[in-house]
Amino acid sequence: MITGGQSYVSAPPAFSADGRLLLACTGRTVSVFSASTGMLVSELEGHEGDVTAVVVAPPPVAAAAKLASYCWTAGLDGFLIYWDFAAAELVRKVQVGLPVHSMVIPNLARISRGAEIYTPFAFVSVEDTSKPSNEKLRGQLRIYDLTKGRQVGSLLAETRKPEMIVASSSGEFLGITNKRKLHVWRIPTKNFKPDKIRKIKLSHTKNLNTLAFHPSERIVASGDATGRILIWRGFGNAKFSGSDGTKSELDEDRGDVRGNGDADTCSTWHWHSSGVRFLKFSTDGAYLFSGGMEGVIVVWQLDTGKRRYKPRLGSPLLSFVDSPDSSIACVSCMNNQVHLLKMPNMEVMKSIAGIKLPISSPNLGGCYRDVYGFDYSNKLVAVPTEDYCIQFYDLFENTEVSEVQVCERNFQPVDDITMYISLVSLSIDGKFMCTVDVKLPEEELGGLVTLKFWNQGSRAGQYFLSTVIYEPHSDAGISAIAFRPGKNMAVSSSFGGNFKVWVQSMLSQPSDEKNQSGWRCQSVGSYKNKPMTAATFSSDGSVLAVAAENVITLWDPDNNTLVGVIAEALSPITKLSFIGTSPFLMSLSQSSKPQVAMWNVPNLSMQWSYSLFAEAACCSSSRSEFAVLALLSCPDGETLAEQDGVILLFDAENPKPVSSWSVKKARGGSVAFLKGDSSLDANRKDRIDGEASSLVYVNGSHEYVIFDPRSNEELHIGKSAHKNIQTEEPGPIGYASIFGELPKLESKKDVPEILFIPSERPWETIFSGSTHVLPPLTKLCPAFLASLLEKRPVANE
């Protein structure tokens, strides 16, 4: 079993102490990447739930900072785990017992026998799952002594939901945002005791999203939901004035929302048009970095408020993390990419790209379903993205292969979606791709449907545009695209009541090295003016099946003649597929009367059927079997949070499922058969033509699992058996990390090597002559020392 597709941006990553490695939370594991190459180095496995925080442990001795290779991680399984990430080994576990959503570990010390001893304390934000879901206060802030492995002190705060904790670089201050208030705690770093922690609140008129502390001064910045940035200077001068931790008589809510609270001044900056997603001060405190939905990093000069920008990152920004190596930083994007930046110019050096996350936009309503295209031969999945691209992702290597720009259109993340890719289809050999992009009408005017054919380039996942057809079915939408196996032919079905057969034509031009190919319409068919809702070809390409609502029509694709009609289904059919080389045809209906039906094509009759709320289905190209992804409840109802779907494997002739697997996040998911990897079923002897066949399940979050459908293993998103892990190479440091490697100077003259032959009396001549012509010491010393030794004959015993 192989898994992948985890999000790289679910939590802020962390750099190692020397800045050479980047640790990212990826599902239930922590992936360790090289900061110089962006390649995966190792993985940390041990959590049973999603990892929500990774903190590189501050080394106890400053001189050993670059030698430290330990980190703490927190997860929804309720454990804090200590790792040696250089060796990828789990060191110890601390049980919290509740899902941990955020964690910070300040550099604190405790007095023991008159000496300061570094003691790690974790401040965690947990969710109290023992309270009912409608409880107002389910979030808690707790303190854990990581040395003793237990909770210390009382709760720092209770919130509506678990909030993200932010710590200052010195560890003296902690903070969270809670609605329109900023909670700030002062932590005694020298002789830490939980009862000496002090707290203040800073208020605002809008909901706050994020905060950041200045590295050296008492300044805190916070961003709100409207795009404003608030800078409080001199916060806590009244409440935090006592160095011994004694309580102040002032109330923690000093001041109102119009005043500054417990702060000297409060200033406001505004550039972002929507909510601020991250704030981060530079290590010297002179600049403040901010980012949000615009996909632009804004660099503010703290003293003057002047700003400069790093635009065109292509996706809304989530977090910004600086490195101990001041020449590197990273920014996490909502499209599941982490960009490694060369500072201070913020040039993108490398990008760590995961599978693109699902498109979610309220203005699309129910007109958009998550669509996938699968390249059976090359084991790729084609995923439409928000910026009008098709991402080709290698399922076995868990890496991005390429991106194909479908629509040449500027993408603004803050704008409402006005265009989207509605269909992606690839031929079974991957040589051709067809896409359908839809431009939404504005005030019921200006809608456009475009059909595009693409030819494969020199490698898998590389496609170049061949033909563009505007409004191929007048103003009607396209319901399905299918390619004919073995021939350059495709069919498109339309809700407007017809289908069209497209063929590729070659136009030879002597001036070009290649023949220019294009696609043209060969024929048009319809059945009683009914909407054509699905289409497919048989495995040998001799039969074309098109669904006219709930009726299946069979056609000769070459002559475009109707050869048969199969009985009606219960409701309009949304998917058709022939099952391998067998005479059976599978149909899927996804309306209020759902149905999965098996049809006997030669007899033009139904073999068997089930009433299932099916999300997706796929058929094997070599076996007489197919798989159905079914929801456990009605699509209009409330689905379960965990195991909310089931994959059923059927044999075409038998209505009883051969196998079944419970899966999570089935809504918006898909299944497909792929050319398998030999290691998945190496022990099986029932391969077809010596070729392995695997089943892939992609869930609604674009996480996936590849497995042998003839095995009985339980499915879960966990460790992948195949990982493209590279060995870590030492990166440049010091001068070379900032200015690059110095050029190597080569001698212009070829100096012949001076041969050294010792004489019988070397002590007389060994050190004579000019120093620039003397042989090296490695040749001088053995000869000189040998001349001082007395040679004796060896007697034979």
C-alpha cells in the first residue's frame, strides 16, 4: 500500500538549527526536506493522528546550536513526541490526552541548587473533546513539563476553539488572538514558575487573525479580518513592570477598544484588501513581513511605515518562517506549495510542491464538482487548479511532474471565480488530453464553454495545445468526454441534446519539421432530443455508448449509426463505462434516485443493480471488475466525520461485492485503476498478461492511497512504501551562502613536476637551494629521518 497527497501547509514548518533542513507537517508524519535542493531527506513516523506543530528544540548550550538535531512535534492523537530528526528516531513521548492544535516551547530555565538549568516547557492549545460540540469554550491553553511528562499549573485560558499560539524569539512573551482581543502573557524566563505568569489583553474593533512579537523591543503587531495591521508599542509597561512576578493591581482589560489598553501607543497600517494571514518581524526587528489572500509578501519598514513587495506568488499565503541562516526563509501557500526564498531579495530558489488542494468557492454553488483525470500508463493524476492549470502528479513518487496552463488568464486570488475547468479526460495511453473550461456569465450574459485538445510532448505530463473549439455544442454545457482506444477519435456529449465525434487530422507542412495536427468534428448524433449525459467507448473501440438521460444508446462510431437501445434506468445516468473485455456495461446515477446498474450489452438487458449513493466509479481495462465509491449517507444529509464512505469491488456477473474498504472523506473523492507497481502484488500469480493492476482512492482533500484490490489490508493514510528520498548534501555556509562560491583560479602555465631523488648523503644537500624549488615536506621528512637512522643487517633465524 502506498499513500501520499498530504498537505504541506497545514501548519507552519520549522528550520533546523543550522538552517540546512526544513521540517514540515505532512499528515501523520513530519517530512524533512533539504533547504538547498528542496528534496525529501527523511520522514518522522510515530503519530496516530495528523501532526499540527513542529518545534526545533532550542539547544541547552549556545555553542552547540548548530549540532542540535532534535525537535518536538504535537498531533491530534494527543501526544507530544521528541525526535532525533537527523537519525529519524523517536526518543520519547509525552501524553496529553486531548487533540493538540498548536504548541510552542520557549527557552526557559529553572533554578536548581543555585544554578540555572534549561528545562523544556510546552505551551499547548488543546481541544477539550469531553465537552459537547455546542459548548462555547472547547479550547484550552495548558503547560506541560516535558522533562517530567506531566501538566503543571492551571489553565492559562479557555477559548471558543483552539487558537494558534505565538511566542517571542526570547521566549518572554506568548500570545493568541481571541475574537477582537489579543491575549499576551509574560513568562519568567530565568526562574520559571507557572504562578508568576502575568497576562494582559489588548482590544480592537474587528476580529484579529494573527500576531507577531518584536525580537528585542516590547512591540506586538496583529492583523485583523479587514486587512489592517495594528502595532502596539510599549505593551504591558504597567502590568509587566514587576520583574519579580508580583501581581499588579491594574486590571488586565485596562483601556477600552478605542484606547491603547496597556500600551504606550497603537498605530495602524493598511494595504491588504482582505484578512491578514501572517505577520513576522525580521531578525533585526527593522522590518515586518505580512501576507494574505493577495499572494503578495509586503515588507514594512518599522520606523517609517514604507513598504516594498514580493508579488506574483500565485496563491494566498499562509505562513512565513525565517531561518537561523539569515540568507534563507520560506513562505507557505494555500495551493500546497512551500517556496524557499533567498533573502533579502526574496527570490524563489526552490519550491516544494504537493498535490493541489480542492477548489472551494461559494459563488460556484452546485455547478462545480471536483474532477480528476488519470493517466493509466504513466500512473499520473491530473488535478485542475484555481489558477486555470492542470497539475500532473506522480502517484507512486508523491511528487509534482508538471503543470499545464489551460487558460491564459490573470489569476487574482482575492477575486470571485469567474472561470473554472469542468472536465479533464486523458486517453488510456496518455497521448491525448481534452479539457473543458467554462466562463461563468455575468448577470446572465457572456458565458462561454471552450473545448481544447492537447497532444503529449516528449515526456509524460507534458502537453501542448492542438485545437481550440469555442461553444462546441452551441450554448449548452458538456457532460462527458471519452477517447476511443487505439484510434485518434474522441466523443463529447452535451446537455443540449446531441453528441459529437471528433477525429484528428494531420496537416503536413514542408516548412515545419513536424506535421501539424488538429481535431475536427466528423459526425453529430442525437436521440429524441434528450440531453446526452454520459459517453464511453468499449475496450476495442467498436461500440460507442451514450446515455440519453436514463436511456443507454449504442452507436457505431465510424458510421455514426444507432445499433441498439438498452432499457431505461431509474434516473438520469451520469457515468458509463465498459468493464474490460467483458460484454457488460456499468452505469451510475447520482440524482435523488441513485443507482449502480450492470447491463448485458448483447442481450440489451439489465444484469443487476443496487441503490447506492455513489460518488465515483471506475472499471478495470483488463479484468471483468469495477469499483464503486459510495457515501454512507445521502449527499443532501449529514455525513459522518470519520469513516464516511466505502469502496466496493464487484465482479461484473456477480452482484455480491468481492471486497470492501471503509474510507474517510469520501465526499468529493474518486477511484481509478492504474498500471500497478510490481512490489504491491509481487506475491500474486493471477496477473493479466504479466501486468500488475492497482486501485487508487483519492479523497475529498486530495490525499490518496494506492493498494492491491485483491488484498485484504485495511486502508489508512499513513506511511508510503515508496518515497523519493534523497541523501542530504552539505549546503554552502558563511560567505558562500550569501554571495555564492568563489571562482576557482587555475594556473595559466603548466609547471612540470620536480622529481625528487634522494642522494646517498642527503643531509648535505637536502635543505640547500631556494625555498621555492624545495620539494614538499611530505618528501623531505621521510628522507631526512631515514638518513639519521643506522641500518643493521637482519639475521636469519
